[in-house]
Amino acid sequence: MAEIMLKVEGLTVNYGAIRALRGISFEVAAGEIITLIGANGAGKSTTLHAISNIIKKTAGKVVFDGIDISAMPPDRIVSAALVQVPEGRRIFANLSVRDNLEMGAYSRKAASRSERQEIRADMENVFDIFPRLKERIRQVAGTLSGGEQQMLAMGRSLMARPRLLLLDEPSMGLAPILVDEIFSVIKNINKAGTTILLVEQNAYKALALASRAYILETGEIVKSGAAADLMKDDAVKAAYLGG
Ligand SMILES: Nc1ncnc2c1ncn2[C@@H]1O[C@H](COP(=O)(O)OP(=O)(O)O)[C@@H](O)[C@H]1O
Ligand SMILES: [Mg+2]
């Protein structure tokens, strides 16, 4: 296996009396697409938020590229090229598509002229991946369709030049044809060199895309393995693949 890019050890999160994560451990190798599958409320978003350090960990450790980032401020984690696309997209509804994309590069902004040129080149790269965003560059983001908002959220994250991208349910609420498009884009982003940790309720699609998977149930990893094997697993089939 390639070198380990992300290592999560004993990650525990309590929200008051609610034990959302009960000491989970997993790892992501450089270049992989890993998926974390679980029902609503299993703790998927909590896992990503804890890695990004936007919620408080009760216990556990997160190591990225050999560096302990457990206590690193969230903006520094983004600067280190570990970038999360939040669930529900969280775009800036009142800003244009262009301004949203520029926000994604905020950690590099206001610097030199060459930096600004690079940001412009990165934006062209995002438009190559999502041509629909280019057509809507001046449109106010809040008026985009659900699928376009997901594209914008992903495009904005790409502006931070992630080496590891955390995706929180990118297919949620989208029409089937758009779901296919988003999954195909995820594959291409990975092929272009970005490692992916994908959180999904759409287990079938996620397992079809990923090399390995972890199954999360009420804050615990109950099963893990090659995605192709889990797709054939009877218990996984019954619980997540509609029998
Ligand atoms: N801010 C919060 N305060 C209290 N409980 C929360 C909070 N966020 C999530 N939870 C609870 O933690 C558990 C895991 O939630 P979450 O990580 O959002 O699950 P998933 O993303 O898998 O649907 C759920 O029981 C949820 O109700
Ligand atoms: Mg969630």
C-alpha cells in the first residue's frame, strides 16, 4: 500500500450526553478513494468535522502527512491542503459564483501578482471540471440549482488546492443524473492526484467508486475492507444495499 496520508486513532466525540463517536480508528493512503458509509446519525459528519477540527474532540488523534493536526486551527489545516466540502454545501448565497470560488483561495489571497495569476489559473481548472459554473460566473449563488450549488461547493474547495478532500454526502438531494455526474467528477479529481475521503448514505455508488470502505454504526466502525468485498457481504447488502 502507498504511504499513509491520514491516520485517525481512537477518535471520540461526545455532544453532552450523546456519544457520537466511540473511539474510531482508520487510515487513508495517498491516492486512494476511501468511503465511510453509515445511516443517518451514524456519526459521519462528526468524523469529518473532528478531522477538520471545527468541533471539539473528546479524545483521539489525527495525523496528516506524519504531522499531528489534532489541535491545529481549522484554517491552518486548510492551508496544509486538507479541505472539507461540508454537507448541505454551505456556499455564500448572496455572493456570485466567482466570489464564492475566490473565497476558496482565501488562504493564499492578497499575496503577490504571481499568486493572483495562479488563482486565476485554478479557477479555469475548476471551470474545466464544471463548465456549468463558468456559464453562471456572475450569478448569485443562492439562485443556483441544488446540483450547481454542490458543484460550486466542490469547486470552491478545489481552489484551496487540496491534497486530501473530505466530501460530506455530495449526492444528497440530487436527481439521479446529477448524482452520476458528481460521482464521475469525484473520480476525475482523484485521477488528477487528490486523495478522497467520501462520506455517503448512497452506499452502492460510494462502494462502486472507492477502493476501501469503513462501515460506521452509531459511532463505531463495525466493518471494513475492500469496497468490492463489502459490496458482496450479506450483512452490508441487507443493511445498506437494499438486500
Ligand atoms: N451539534 C450537535 N449537538 C448535539 N448532538 C449532535 C450534534 N451534531 C450531531 N449530533 C448527534 O450526533 C450523532 C451523529 O451525528 P452526525 O455526525 O451528524 O451523523 P451523520 O452525519 O452520520 O448523519 C447523531 O446522534 C446526532 O444527533
Ligand atoms: Mg451528516
